[in-house]
Amino acid sequence: MSRKIPTKGPSSGFEDRPLYRDARQPAEARVQDLMARMTLEEKAAQMQCVWNEKATTLVDADGRFDPDKARAAFADGHGLGQVGRPSDAGGGLGARRQAELTNAIQRFFLEHSRLGIPVIFHEECLHGQAAPEGTSFPQPIALGATFDPDLVEALYAMTAREARARGAHQALTPVVDVARDPRWGRVEETFGEDPYLVARLGVAAVRGFQGDGSFRDKTRLIATLKHFAAHGQPEGGMNCGPVNVSERELREVFLMPFKRAIQEAGAISVMASYNEIDGVPSHANRWLLRDVLRGEWGFDGFVVSDYYAIWELHDRPDTHGHHVAADKKEACALAVRAGVNIELPEPDCYRHLVELVRAGVLDEAMLDELVAPMLLWKFRLGLFDDPYVDPEEAERVVRSEAHRALARRAAEEAITLLKNDGPVLPLDPARLRRVAVIGPNAHRSLLGGYSGRPLHDVSVLDGIRARVGETVEVLYHEGCKITVGGSWNDDAVVPSDPEEDRRLIAEAVAVARQADVIVLAIGGNEQTSREAWARNHMGDRARLDLVGRQQELVDAMVATGKPVVVLLFGGRPLAIGPVVDAVPAVCVCWYLGQETGHAVAGVLFGDVNPGGKLPISFPRSVGHLPVFYNHKPSARRGYLFDEATPLFPFGFGLSYTTFALSNVRLDPDAIPPDGSTRLYVDVTNTGSRAGTEVVQLYIRDRVSSVTRPVKELRGFARVTLDPGERTTVCFDITPEHLAFYDINMEYVVEPGDFLLMVGTSSRDADLQHVTLRVV
């Protein structure tokens, strides 16, 4: 039974029922009424969260709610803002148990805090909820390869439904960082190197999570854009490193996806980034969080800190510090002034909020400004009126066969064919007696970072065996190791032993010689590319070649004389020139999620025609970095003794069929600066199989007041055609596609000629041109 709360402010008409408890009232009025009743301590509590500390304050060792711990930890009745990742309580909870836990915790705060303010539960949902029984789909870098916003929206709507059914309200997703350095271990969390592609998929992800933002049916979550801002180009490719870019580049490359996701999709939350920009850490950057985010863009949601990042404004010994604050109190004040609404994941620097207000360092009005948006969304989520979930429904939703089918479709769309001499692919089971599946990634879970434990997890080997059944004998050998044991979470990364690897390679050769074809699964794993969150937990690399003895394994397989199909897994582009030179067929698979094996088998045996495109360029070596395609005209002039081009460019990907683009035209071909036009191109499937092509539009301003990239993606369209079928693709071109920050830092369209390029990749040889005149 809820305790009776004394009325202090405007009444709803019921003497014992404050206005903020009246569901008939507008959310804004309810916030105003509630804020008028809150003490300073209660406001400060709304700006704090518990995550690992829930083990000592909210749950027992088995992950069940512990009322005694809760009453002791929250005896003051001030409440709490958020609880982080309830799914990881007790070592990990399935859907039903998580729903039961969130219900119990929520009931406690509603009934045992003075004003009965509910908590928000947040979860990691990078590629499905990172929890036991969550449906796991491909990592974002693989989703980038699909160039399919509709698919991305459907995937994140699926995750929202699963997570909300389990009691979650906020996803710390999507990542809309633009990844410009393959050495960085978090490339896999991004949609790639191009701001336009990242923006389109970011908008789709937010729409999937939030729907129309009404939260009427309890199937949607608050989306959190991260990491704000410029986290994807750290100095030296090292996570959290300084970002040194001009304001023009910052706005046009790194801020653009955030702006689009806020203004087009209504993203409700933003997470500030660990890095500094021009000497100012994001969590202390008033220009970034107040002037740009809120002032220019009209953002009215709330900013969450990245985990422990406010502490890092001072010094966090196990990783780094910015040293712009002398201690945690100063760090607290800096973050509040900058506009960080809530500190994640534990009460740390924001423990000093009350003290700093009492001392006059901070005004209470600053807290009011930061607390109000968070309360508003608690009302709009319905947490004051309908706070609980149904554990039976949670268990049913995560077992949806439709969800599993969607995860498989996403995995199939993401696979990108880079080479197919012969053609070797697709394989015909009727012509095969034995297939050798070889490699360190052939029979292991390949989910990548921020993953849970899905109900299904199909390896490459299992998927191939399931596809061919008894008709083809499938042989297997590990071939060599990438690392010894370990996981994404484990700090230590143990290199494999060279002698042991060479013994395994010799054994694998003996197996492979018995087969008609070799499927070789190599690349990286969850330890060789990951978030480097501490000095003893690294994930960035100074080299981009294959780890360990994998190249020796490739050479040994090629030496058998058998056809070799390479499946390249991992979270970042690798310098695989020697592999590409040696083998006839290469597919980039990234991390494909729980349906990995089924998707790979479908592509290998021709049930699925690959249509993925690279969302990030592949370098020839680390010395070729940076290698992103949208460089300035004076870059990439050439190297002595080497090419300056990428090994494979952004947007590249082959098919089992062929496509021809023709009849590129503009209507009209001249427009005023505020005008619009349309580009048309005919696309024909000239091959013998049905397939999908991604038609890409790039634009270049020929002469401008400041230097412009040689080309920039400004549109794309997935086109699926039967053999011989033709269609016309139309791209609308508006001022937004042509504008940039000019010499005066004004966002304008300058008169002159624009080169419009349409084709099948960013490579010049794959593009056709027309000229648009702006007069």
C-alpha cells in the first residue's frame, strides 16, 4: 500500500491526491507540481544511478530483490533516478526473472520513497539487448553494410519490444559515432565511416526504439545517442584519446548524425563522450552540450554521462584523467554547469550535489533545470501510472520465431562479397563430396562486444552442416588460434603459442586435403577488437594484419591446391592484401549475431545472393591511414613504391549477378540555391540470378569558398531485381544535400557547378557523372 503523501502544491481536486498523481493531467503540469514538492536531496537523488552497487543495495547473490538491503540503502526516502542493467544481476537473468526483478525494485521505490517517484531501468542494446535470452542480431558495423534503414528500424523495434517487456525503459544505444580510424577497437559499434550513412541508420534506429514517442503500448524505449561527440577519430586510434578537428569538420562530419537523429527522429537522450575536443572534455563542454545541442538544435531531452566519465574530469587512475578538475567535487560542478543531467553508472561525483548547492557553488535552479526533463519522460513513459510488466509476456516475446527470422535476414543482408574469381561461389552441393571447414572462427560464438547470451547461437560449422545435411560430408579443424581462451569481458589477452599453432596448421592441412573445397573462417575475435576501457583492458591496435599465425594458415590451405573461400570475421577492417592475392573468394562477415552459421551457409550455397556493401574502407596497411573515402583534394597524392588507394573502398561489394547503370539524367539540371532537382538512373540486372544492388549518389562542389571533399555520399537506394529486369531509381536533391559551412561558417549553398556521381561504390571507376548548375 502506498503511503499517503501530504499535499503541498496545486490540487487536482482530490484532497489526498496531488496533481502529479493524476494521470488525466498534462505531463508538463505534473512535472511542475512534483518539482514544487521536492527537497534538494530528492532532486539530487534523481540525478544518480546504481549499477554494480545494486549487488549491495538492491539484490541478493542470485539476482533476486533483497528488501532488507533496499531499506537499509535507501532509508532516507529520497528515491533514485535510474538503475543500470538489471539483466546482469546475479550473473545474468533471463526474461521472466528480469521482469520479476524490475517489478520488485520499482514497487519498492514507489512505496518506500517519500514522493513515490519511479526509477528508469537502462540496458545496453547495441545489437539486441545484451542479456540472457535476448535476440542477437549483427553488430552495427555489419548493419552499416546492409544500407537498409527499414531493416535497422525493424531490428531496434524488435529489441525495444523485448527489453521493455522485461522492464527496461532506456537503451544506451544507438552509437552514431563516425568511425574514421580502423585501429580504434570500437569500430564494430558504429555504422561506419560516412556521416550520411551513419545519420540515415541512426535515424532509423531511434525510430525503431522510440516509435512515435508516445509510449502508449509499452513496447518502446528511450533511445540514447552516443558518444557526443567525435569519439570515432581518437588520436592514435586509442579509445578516449583527444580529438583534434576544426569546428567545420566537427559540424559536418561528427555532429551531423546526432543533429539528424534529434531533429528527424526525436531522440530523447544523448550520452556525452569520454574524449576531449580542442582541449575541452565533452562532459565539461558547455558549448557542446548547451549552446549547440540545446540552443541551436532545440534538444529538450536529457544528457547522461558515459560510465565514470565525470570522475575522469579529475583523474581515474585505472584508465586516464583530463585534469580539468582538482577533485570529484569540482568535476561534479563542471558537469552540472555543462548540462549533464544524470551521472552513470554509480553515485560518485554527483554525491556532492547537495553539498555544492548548500555551499553556494551551484544554484538549486541548475538542478531544477536538469531534473525536470528526466521527470517529464518518466511521466510520458507511464511509470507513475502503469509501472509494471508481465513476466509471462517477457518470456514469450524473447522466444518469438519472427524475431529469430529477422535476425537471420539481417545477417544475410550484411555479408559482403569482396572477391569471387572463377566464380568459386556459390558452391553446388551436388558437385561436392566433402567440404573442409577450417579456421579459428569456424566453430565459436561470434557475437562481438556488448552481447548477451541468446537462446540460439549458430556457428559457421553448425550452419554448414545444417544446410548440407547428409548429402555432403563436412570436415572440421580449428587450424590455429587467434588468442587463447578469453572473452570480450576478460582483461587479459593471451597470444597463441607459435609452435602449437604450427602443429594445428599441419593437422588442418591433412584434413583439408580430403575435401573438394575449403571454407576458411579467420579474422579477429572479441579480444582483438573491443572497447579499451582500462589500462589493463586493451582493444585498440597499432597493426591491422591478421593476428597470430593466420596468414600461415591461409598459405597452407592455398598450398593444398583446393579452392579456398575466406570468411573474414571481426569488428574492424584489416589489411588483408596477402589473403586477397592468394585465394579466389573472400566474404566479409563482421559479426553476424546468433544466426551466423545459417546466414553464411545460405550465401555459400547460393540460397542467398550477397548484397552487402562496405560501410568503411579497407586499408592496404596501417601506414595508409587515414583511408576514409571523403578526403580533401590535396590528400592522397601518392606514396613512393606504393598505392595511395584503399584495398577496398567504401560502398564496395560484389554479387552473384551483375548490374548495369545507364541513362543518368537531371530534371532540371540548373536550380537556384534554394531550389531542388531530381537525378534519375536506370538499373538493369544483366546477370542470371535475382539480386540486390545498392545504388549510391555522391556529390562534389567543384569550386567553393573553402575546400570540400572529393565526394560525399548524399543518397542510396537498395534495388532488388530479377534477371533481365530494369527499374529507374530517383534521388531527390535539395539544398540540404548541397550546403556546407562556408568561409564565414554560415551553412549555405554556394552558386556554381556540382558534380553528381552515381554508381555502385565510392570508387571512381564505379561512378557515372552529371553536372548540376546552381545559379
